[in-house]
Amino acid sequence: MIGELLPKGVVTEERRDDASEDALYPEEAAVVARAVPKRRLEFTTVRVCARAALGRLGVTPGPLLPGERGAPRWPAGVVGSMTHCAGYRAAAVARSELVRSLGIDAEPHDVLPDGVLGQVALPVEQVELGALPGGTHWDRVLFSAKESTYKAWFPLTGRWLGFEEAHVRIEPSGTFRSQLLVPGPRCDGRVLDGFDGRWRVHDGLVLTAIAVPALVPSHQLGVGG
């Protein structure tokens, strides 16, 4: 499902069931040793997904440990993103010579809990959601798109991005634009002022994805690939 939202060259893996905790490397198991069972299963299964995707990309899998702000540390020359929600786990990976950053997110297709929309949506976004056609929980699509935006932003900047620092415009056709309201990152000699993404609702889930394409071959930038 999530793979249909991403361009050629991005490899995805998704699961509806959870993997055994035995699938973790010792270094990974140590990270969640004191976590509740639900957290350990989520942590394990997204890494099983990521290792399967890395294998199909031709990358030797290994431990995938959290780095700054919990973002996974990917092998050299690889970009990726993980997501999980109730009943769904997924990972997406790509060679950094083709894609500079990835952000994926999955959420239940249901209304956001009371009070959450006001915390994550700009006033203009709330107005725009109200103008969209019925039948879709647009508040949840917006939330998911903002999560994907942050996941695409952070590897390029190493900085936090607040919900109020991007204006997300959702198109009913299945695309969205995250317009940055703060100075954007420099990528391949250009400054990004936003991210373009895709979304879909399927089988009780809201799925969103962003892929930042490379415009300059990695060997010209002196980065791994």
C-alpha cells in the first residue's frame, strides 16, 4: 500500500502482524529492554520490515538504532523512514544517490481525539479542511501529512519542526503540499521551501508519504551512495 505513494527506486515493506522479539539484534533489544510489550513489538516489527527492504535494496542488514530525537540511523548511502500504528507497520528505504530524504506515516482512518486538531492545525488549515468533500477524516490526513513532513525534514536539517511551522494543503485527488513557514534546508544547491507528498485511505488506514528526489548525482556532491 505505502509503496504506491512513492517513486521508483524506493523499496518498501509492510506487515499487519508483529514479528518475534527474537528478531532484534542485542544492541536493539537493549534500547527497548524496559519498554512495555506494545512498544517492544512495534520497535521490533518496523525493524524487521526495514531489514527486509534493505535486503531487497542490496544492502547488508544490521542493527538499526535510534539516533537524535529517535530518528533511525540508516546504513551509509541509504535514506529511510519507518511508521507504525495499530495493526500496521512499514518501512521505506532508498539509495541516497536517488532520494535525499523520505518521510512515511500511517494512522487509523478515524477522527482525531478531542482537542488535537487545534494543537496541530493552523487556523487557515482548519478552514481549508472544512471546505473538503465529506467521507474522509481530513483532520487525520492532515496530521499524518505533518508527521511525514517532519520525517522528511529532520534528516536534512537535524532540527525540530513544529506543527505550526508548515502549512499543509491537501488535494482530494491524493496529493498534498507542505509549505514551510521557516527557512528551508539546502539540498543539491537549492533551498527547499516545502515538500510534495501523496496520501491515500485504504483498509481503515490513512497513509502519507514524501520523497525528496536527488537533483545532483551523489558522486558530484561527495556523499556516499
